[in-house]
Amino acid sequence: MSAKASIMICPGGAYRSLSPRESEPVARAFQELGFETEILRYPIREAGEPEPLGLRPLHALADAVKRQRNTHPGLPVYVCGFSAGAHLAATLGVHGRALGLETPDALILCYPVITADPRWCNEESFQNLVGEGEREFFSLEKHVSPDTPPAFLWHTAADKEVPVENSLLFAAALSAVGVPFELHIYPFGPHGLSLATKEVEQAEKGRLPDPHVAGWVRLCSEWLAGI
């Protein structure tokens, strides 16, 4: 049976690491639902690296999306990101076309870093990406346009590391320009739940299995089928 689509997965890690819990387990979950998957090991700011990353992760993702299109001609290409990886996915979604980069057909944004607003900013991600430099370009809610791909977003209201306002701001921006989206806000759970299953449990950080939150994968698959 042919695949439904190709999904490029961007793990989180504040642009300083790539979470294993948001990599292979997520790829397997989508494969079981009939998708081709690939995990992108995009550039991160290594310990001691003096300069922030700038546009390097963005170009790496755009190149990977282009490669997926060439590898699987005719299949839609989606990008699924977590936390900082979701910020990367959304950056390509809002800026890619204007920069002449290959853009995905839809975005899957899991507890995404979105805004540089100091009230809700994940400071570590922005420090590694742009340092103290100009952050307006990477405050993505300000750059959504009708060309932005449709997006599926989910977050927990209890997230302390990346406040839920990040998803709310992006969804509001999509709504304002008529871009289709689906948004799920779960009431409980810390940042970084990944699949919210036993496989990715991290009890020392309160990341416990939650069947309600774990339903996001099925909901996402249903939403993708509808677009």
C-alpha cells in the first residue's frame, strides 16, 4: 500500500540538542498510520559554540523538504516539529516562500516555540538561535500570511517552559488571514510530552503517560486526511 504522505520530523531541544523522545518514537507512530517519515538532525548550537545559529537550521529543513519531494514524487510533504523543532517548522512555513525555499504542504506544531515577546518567550531557544540580535524575524506570529501552510497545533495549558500563548498567538494569526488550522489545548501536563505514551515516559520530569493527550496523533492523522 502506498504511503499517505511524507512527514519530516524535527525534534525539540531549545536549538542546543535533539530529543530522542521526539525522534524515532514519533516516526514509528506515524509509520503505523501509513506515513513515510524522516527525522531531521538539523544544526544545533553545540556547547561552547560562540555564535548563534541564525538561518542554518532553516536552510537545512528547506533542503530536507526538497529532498523528500524528489524522493517521493506526488506525495504531500508535511513537517512535524516539537518545541524548538516546531519553531523551525513554523519558520519555514511563514518565511519559506518569500525566501525562495522549498515549503511543506502542512505544519504539525507540537507545543511550539513561536513568539519573541518576553512575556511568553522561551529565552533559551532564542539565545541559541539569534542571541541578543534582532528577533523580530523569528517572532513568527508576526509573519503569518495567506501563503502560510495549514497547521495542526497542540499544547498543554500547564506548560511552564513554553507557555500556551505561543500556540494561541499562532492560531490567532492563522485565523486572521484565513489559513486552515486545528488547535488542541489539553488542560494538564508539562512541556515535552512527545507522544504522551509509556514508551516516552520521563517520570523524573513529570512526563507521564496520558491517554487523553496521546490522542493527538490520531487527531492529527484525521486532520491531515481532511486537508
